[in-house]
Amino acid sequence: MTPVGTDLADRVLGGWLGRIAGNMLGKPVERGDVWTRERIDRYLRQASALPLTDYLPEPATESDALDLRPEWRQCVRGRIHGSCRDDDVDYAVLGLDLLETHGFGFSTEQVGDQWLLRLPYLQTFTAERAAYRNLAGGLKPPLTATYDNPYQEWIGALIRADVYGWTSPGVPRRAASLARRDAVLSHTGNGVYGAMWAAALISAAFTAPTVRHALDTALTVIPASSRLARTVRRVISLHETRLSWEETLDAVSEETAGLGWIHTVPNAGVITAGLLYGDGDFTRTIALTVRGGLDTDSNGATAGSVAGVLTGAEAIPARWKDPLEDTVRSAVFGFDGVRISELAERTLRLAEAEAA
């Protein structure tokens, strides 16, 4: 059954807070070709910040400071005053606006129209930028995803999926269907499956007794033979054999070598490992996920969203919530400075209206 009432409100807010906190945690080291797992942990050791239980510490060396994302000064502990602007949060905001504007029967063409109306071109990247350019040139979906777009299986569609999970609590197939309709604007293959998987995973987290149950449910909405499904199952099986988190990621990294650090498949492996080894603990989940490397801010955001839904906002430690000051910075026109609590209330209204 779909949960209702105050518990649902707390879980939706938990999803928003988790996504934003996880994104902020991973943002300074969001360069997977530079910030490997080993280098992230070396950075943390130098600052006596292992185990990681808070936002990243300031860099201990000048070379580290130069290699961090330039936004690090607004994203490290002690310097955070509201969320940093980031596409991982912008797309959640944009998805909410899409559902409020067009309802759950939206078309892929309307997703494109919303981008052109609300999202600045220079705040899009990889597959989204290719699709945006194709839209501006007059192309229609699905050509917007395939024409001159070498990024079709990268992680962009996955990071757009959360709102479909939040507004379909306990209804993972509906969440996946909504995410697919959005994803095919810019992605194909595993890029689309990643969005469907993430939306179903977040939806399932509202009613699943454990994170493993949510992961098992999410696998049912994508082709079992897809590389994404095989990689997620591989992480689950390695976890079951009681391998360490490091050993599991070593194995998956070897098996997905060559796909690149922004491809959906290896990043889904990192997210899955963070969720399983985090075992329902919010802090441990986002810390392990970000320490896993690759697209750290996107992975931290998705794992944080799942963990936030599982625990609810009330149970997220204050050290993650308080620095956000209930404020979102966003490039989406009309939303900069909006309250996180307001976004959660609007999301809840959509979820309850659709369930009624």
C-alpha cells in the first residue's frame, strides 16, 4: 500500500534533504578521472576525517585545492550556507515544475519544452546539452537523443529521476514509466534504464523493509539482460559473499573498465555498493557512496535520496541538514532561493493527489 499521512511527508522531505546533502558532499571531488577512490581517502586521512561523518574538510594542501571543483569553498564543512547550485538538484526542481505544469500525463515533447523555457543552455552538460541543442534546432524526440550525441548512456537521465519516485511512493512501475518518458529525450539503452531503475528504487524505498528489498524491486523494471541489471546484481552477489566494500568496488571497477567515469553502469555499481554497505544508515550510506569515486556528486545525491526516504527527514543527523538552511540555489528560472521544505510540500501534494 502507498503510505499516507505524516510519515509520507517526512519521507518526501527526507528524499529532498538527502539528495541535496549527498550532492553537496560529493561536489568538491566531482572529477572521477582525478579523484579516484584512493585519492579521496588519502585526502580524508590527511585531514583526520576517516571515517567520514560530515561534509568534506577543507583541503590540506595547495595541490588538492587546485584539483577540487572550484565550488568547493561553498561545499566544505564550516563554509556551507544553503545548497550550492548544481544540475543534480536543478533537474529535481525542473521535474517538479514539469509535473505541476503538465500533470502525470506529460509527454516527452513537453519535457523538452520545459527545458527550453526554464533551464539555461550553459547549465546543461553532455547528453542534456546535446539534446537541448537538437531541440533548439527543431528536432523532435527520439531524434533529440540520438543525433550527434555520444553521451546517450551516461548518467544524466538517472539524475533526473528522483521526483518520479517521490511522487509515486510504493508504486515503482509507475515511477519507472514516468522516468522513461523523461529519459528518452536525451538517452538510449542503459542511460534510459538507469533513470527507470533510480525512480523505481526511490519509489520502493517508501515501503521496502530494507534497502536490499528496494534494490531487488528496482531490478524488476529494467531488462534482466541489460548491462546495468547485470552490474547491480553483481554488486548484490559480492555483498552477499561478505566481501569488503573495497573488494566489491575493486571487482566491479575491473569489470566495467573502459566505460568512463560518467557512464551510467559503473556509477550504478557505486550507488548500489554504498546503499548495501551503508545498510540503512544515512551518514554511512552517503559517505561510502562519495568515497566510491566516479561521478561523486550525482552518486551521493541519488544514494542520499534513497537513504533519506528510508529514514525520513527527522532521522537525518542535524550536521547534514542544518548547514543547508532550508534553501536551494537553482538555475531553474523562478526557483532560485526556494525553500527545501516548500519543494517537499509541493512534491507531497502531487503524490497525494495522484494516490487519491
